[in-house]
Amino acid sequence: MSYQALLNRLQIQYPIFLAPMAGGPSTPELAAAVSNAGGLGAIGVEYLSVDQTREAIRRTRELTDKPIHVNLFVPASQSTGASDADAMLRILEPIHRDLGIAPPVSPLPSPSAFEERFAAVLEARPEVFSSTFGMLSPEHVKSLQVCGTFVIGTATTAHEGKLLEATGVDGIVAQGSEAGGHRGTFASSFESSMVPRLKLVREIVSQTGLPVIASGGLMTGSDISHALESGACAAQLGTAFLACPEAGTSKPYREALLSATTNTTVITRAFSGRPARGLANRFSELLAMHEEIILPFPLQNTLTRAMRKSAGEQNRAEFLSLWAGTGVAKARSMPASELVRVLVEEMNADLQNRKR
């Protein structure tokens, strides 16, 4: 499928997708701004309650009459990690004291709310739905498609792309090794799934018959044109939009992004228990020396939540999960609509130069 064919299918103007950044940065205001500017806005609803999920989608619909994209994590088997929280609690106790908050307590497993959130999404009938961390069942895929929703899976290898194709999805996000935030790997080891973006796009395009959306470290219009030249039908950008005023990025997080002058990102399990790319800081460096005590996802994520929340309120970036892709030094602070306009100008100029 050509990128123009995908744009026609989704009824959007530009091959620019906002990444669905759950956990704070994703807001209805940011999603609507990108959609209104001609891209595809997205909201990540994974950490929201069912009622909050409905409200986030309703608010986004209130702000735009353009297509929107909603994302959920697929429940996966618990990732590997320590089975006892005592050592992690000892690491966190002095940090909690420093932040002036209650001592940490062992996290308890909680049942997945996927089916309830999925039902709320299905009820809202978004134009696009994507899943991360695994595969929807063919029945889930079909139920969305019956509502007219374009269904996307996330792959970090060509093998995962082929598995997703077999479930009946309409498209695949190719999450390259450069991507910020959590790795979407589900069928192989994380180490073997660190495939560079353009290589991954080419492999999935050649091995599936589905449109591919490039993701990972994309920050400029030139990055987008390179992705399109490699066979992608669109590009998904997250870090590029984190400094926009519409994003829910906290003040210390935003300042850390804009002060980055080089790629200082690392892959860490420190904050959530699942490998994710972000700016290196005191906490990620501390846990790099104690990998063996990190709890599996989502228990580690639950355990560090109070620390992260308080750190954001106190402007303490050293204890925040500063998710960012490898192109973080190119982050620009401007309204999302203006950023989309600039990206389109850069993309078109680069594509024209390639034709000469």
C-alpha cells in the first residue's frame, strides 16, 4: 500500500501519527491538535480507569471531528524479575524519605482491566486502534473492524509482524530500537529484538502484505521522508511532541528533554520492570547496578509510582521515568499544530530533493 492510499483509507492529510504515550504525556488536547493539523492524533489509555478512558475519548471527540487513534496494552505473561520485593524496598526507602513521602510497600498483583477498557474503546468506535506488548485475538480484531476501526499491532521484529498479520490486523507499527518508552516485544527476547527502525520497516514490508508505520527516534520531516523511502506508509512520532504545550509532560521532564544536547538515552527496567528507553538519570544509574532486584512488570511500575508522582511534583527529574527516543536532542518546543506544519514542510522539501 502506498502512503497516499493509507491516508485516503484513514481520511487524514499527512503521514504523521502521534505516538499514544500513556501515563501522562498523552492528553486529549495533544491528540486533537495533531488530528486538527492533518495528522493522526492518539491517546494512550492503559493507565486510566474505564470511566477515565471513556472521558478521555469523549473529550478528544469534543476537541476534534477528525479521525483519532486509541491504544491499549495487551495483557502479557508477567515479565521476568525478582520474586521478592524486600531488596527493592530497601533501595526505595531512603528515596521516599528524601521526597518526604510514606515508606514504600510491597506491590500486590492486580487483575487486568483489559476487557473492560477494550469494551469502552469498542463502544467509542475510534477510527484507529492499536495494541502494544502482544497480540489481540482474531475475535478482538474482528469486533473492532466490524465497527469500522482500522486495527494496528506493534512489532519489534519481522517475526512478530508475521504473527500479527495472522490475527487479521490492518497495519503494523514497526517499533525500531531507537524508540523511546517501553519496548513492545512479545515473541522474542528483548536483546534480539533491538532492530534499527529502517531495517525493521524493510523486513516487515517484505514479509507481510500490510501497511507499515515506522516508529523510533523520528524527530524531523527528513526522518519521515527516509521512513517513507524505506517502504513505510506513515511515521509515528512521540518524543518529538513531548515538549509541545498540549502534552501532559511534567515540568522537570520537559526541561530534561529540552536540555539534552546529545543522545543520552538508555534502555532500563528500573522504573517499570520492562525494558524502556529514556534519558539516563540517578535512579536508572542506581538500578543498573542492581538489575537482579528489579521486580517484573507491572509490579515494579506499581512500586515506583509514588516516587515518580512525588518527583514530578517536586521538580526532581532524577527520580522520574524520562522516556525518550534516540533523537531527543532535536526536540522542539512549539504548539503541536505548528510542529506538524514544520514537519510537513521539512518532509516535502526532503522528498523533492531526492527526486532531483
